[in-house]
Amino acid sequence: MINILHTKSKKVKMALEIKRTIEFNINNTTHLAEAKSIKTIQYAEAIQIDEVKSIKTTHLAEAKSNNTNQHAEAKQIDESKTNKINLIAEATIETFKNNNIRSLRPYILSQLTIIMTTINSLLTQQKIKTVQNINNKLNQMPYYRNHECISGFVHNIASHEDAVKDILISENLTQFYTKHSKKVIYEWINDYTLSNNIMPVNTFISQPCGPQESPDFIVKFVDGTVLAIECKSSSSTIPLYNSGGIKHNYFYIFSSQKTNETVTYMGSDIINEIQQKLIDDHIKEARERDEILNKKLKEYDTNSRGVCYYTRPMIGQSGGNKYTNYFTHTNKENNRNSIMDFIMK
């Protein structure tokens, strides 16, 4: 099993290397495109060899396993993925042998596009599987208080955030240590391509904007997409957002002491874009009124005490359990799975 995992890991790394090579080659000159195309085909051959080894390894594992049916299904899926790349690579290599390489530029580029599409498809499938596993594990978690463990079980987990981090690690995501400004982190969240060549794939950053700022994590999946994760906990069935607000593109993990359960959802499941704009406009107007007020307060500061005023936004929810109970809400199950739609956008 270790060999299988290692082989699959090598396959993903090789696939990512091919993807980067292809994206560079397509925008290059004819000479560079031809030269790099040969290198890309060599990578394709390497994948072909690697896939053959993977299948042989899988066969050996199956021979030692009692779960014959499960391994047979896994092998069928693995062989199907292998054949997609192998057929393209074999056809391209055979054409190279029988034709002049310089005259084959259109054919080379078309084959590279097909290979890149296939690789992207495989990476997306791997991302979907990883997110599904993480989401399932999160929704099985008991209650954890943020920054302090308070579940009733005996363990060494120190906080809600630590419990979530353990789940990320269990899905082969590695913690990445780096320091960047909040502005940069928010840019990555809104446009993951800006994190290219900085944050490796299959990694996560804990407290990327500091311990007092959201999000609690950002995760970069195997296909390069970035997801912001925010941990919430409460003694009741409704989380507190306070002045931080609700971010529509954040993945929330809410843990309740009252139910000893955890539920997941996207921020867009709680607040829509129109509501967010209304709040943003109101806050902007309040800031402008604050500025006018503070000028007057300074003008009449006869005690020389520097009294000033600041309007702090507080985001809450009201209307009773029908609207505020995250564990009995009619949209609970749909919200739980909305992460899958979000990561495919």
C-alpha cells in the first residue's frame, strides 16, 4: 500500500510538471515549442512507464488482498485513466518517428492541448475526492471550542483549529510556513493564480493573516485552486460573526457545544451579494458620519481629552430557530454540500 501511495504521488508530481511545461510551450516561438514538445513527450513516456509500474503494483496488492471486488474496481478506474494518456503519448511518438518534426507543429500543439486537458481532468478528480473526504470528516467532529479543546473525549488535540488541522494532514496536505501581508493573502483567495510559484500545491497555511484575523486556514489543492477556511464555535446553535462579517467565498466550520456537533457551509449560504453590498454601503456611510462627528468633537474639546467616536459594525442573525439554528435549518444538507459546487467554479 505504501508503494502504491508513493507511485500515485510521483504520478501527480509528474502530471503537474507536464502541465507547467505545456502552458509555457504553447505561448513560445515555433523553435521553442518544438524543442519543449519533445521534452513534454518524454514526460508523457515517463508517465506511461510510471503508470505501468502503478498497475503492476496494484496487481500485486490485489493478489494479497481479500477485498477482491473493491481492488478490481479501483484497478479498472486506474487503467482507464492510464490509457487516456498512454494512447495520446504512443500516437504522438509514432508520428514523430515517421514525419519531419518541424512540419508537425500544429499536430504537436493539438496533442499537447489534449494531454493538458486530460491532466487537468485527473487533477480535478483528485481535488474533488480530497474535498469530499475533508468535508465528511469535519461533519463527524464533536464540539471543540476555538483555541481550547472542550470535547468530552480523551485526546491530545488542543483546539478547534488543531482538530481541523489534523484532518487536513490526514488527507495528505502538508503545512506550509510563509509570511505575507493580509492584502496578498486576500488576493490569493480571490485569484488563486497569484499564488503560483509561491505556495506549493497540496499544502495549507495556518493563521495566514495572524491569530486575530480571518481566515484560520488557506488550502491549496492539487489543481492549484485556493480555499479559505474559517473555524467557528459557540455554546449555542448559532455562530457569532461580530465585526468580521460573513465572507461569501469562505468555507465555514461551525462547532456547537449545545448539540456536540459540527456543520459546514459556505459564507454565500448565509449572506448573498445584495445583502453584503447593502451592509458595505451602510458601513461606508457610517465612516463618513464618524469623520464629521469627530471633527466637531475635536472642535469642542475644552477638556483637552481627545474624545472621539467609532462606529463598529456587528453582524448577527435573528428571527428565531427557523432562521438561526444551523443544525435544524431546512437548508442544512444542501449547505453542507455547497462546497463541492464552489470548488468547481
